[in-house]
Amino acid sequence: VNGISVKGEDKTAIAKMIQEAEGSVKLGFNVLHAEIIDGHTLDIALKKMKHRVVESITTETADALGLSRAILCNDLLLQKLNRLEQCSQLYKKLIKHLSALLNSHYHIAKTQKEFGDLFCQIAARESSTTTNKALLTFGNMHRTIEKHTVKSIIHFITLLFFEFDIQQTVPFRIYHSDL
């Protein structure tokens, strides 16, 4: 910095030297000679080093030094992209959870139908007409609950997977005979 060697100094001491300098600051560095074969890996290493340097300084300082910040981690566009990717992952997890929830409701609906079938079978064997009628009504209600649940599940599936054009397969199949 202005002809003074900073070898072994920490970055706060170097920053203080730069801030205390009056007028323009001249930064000197050693030229690194590398073979052409090692050029690609050296280029990557130097870019990583540049990223680390620019990450630790403010945006104004980086701009004043002429360091490109287009692809650095503290770049605002990259931060926005990371936030959007996090939101995307959240929505994917939410859709996965919702499809598992719909799958569970579907299996509960099938269980309701089985209960309804059992109550209707018991009603067919019952000799008392009032008990027969009560069990038959109860069984038919369970079957109706199953039909309405399956219809609402199909509505949610079409809304979830087809309205929003999500590229994902339905985790279970509902046939038209289930309606």
C-alpha cells in the first residue's frame, strides 16, 4: 500500500493504512507466473480468492476498487435468487405434504365406505325393522361421506396438479368408479 509492504499484516491493519492515506492510494502486488496447463485451475482459485476479498468489504469499496461483483455471494440479485429458490423449495415441500394429506383422506374415505358396507350387511341380517332401518341409514351415510370425500379430493387434485401446471405425478389413482 503506497510502497509499504503489508506482508503478515491482518486485514484491519491494511484497511486502516488505506483509510489513513491521503490522496490516491497505490496498491502494489507480486505478479504470479503460471503455466498454461495450470491456468484453468489457477483462474478458479484466483476467482475464489477475489470473491472472498470482495465479500468482506462493502459494495462501495468494491465498486471504488473496480472489482466486479456480478457473480459474488453478496450480490443483491443472487440473494434474491436464493430467496426465490428457498420459496420454491418451500412450495414443493408444501405440495408434497398436501398430496400426502390428500392420500390419507382418500384412504380414510375408503375405510368409511367399508364401514358403510359392513353396516348395510349387518342391517340385512337384522330381524328388527327399526334396527334394520337405523343400520341401513347409518351405512348409507358412511357411503355418502365416502362419495363426497372422493369428489372433494378429485377437485383438490385437479386444482393442485393441473391448474398450477405442476410437473408431478399424482401419488395415487382415483378411478371414475370411485365417484
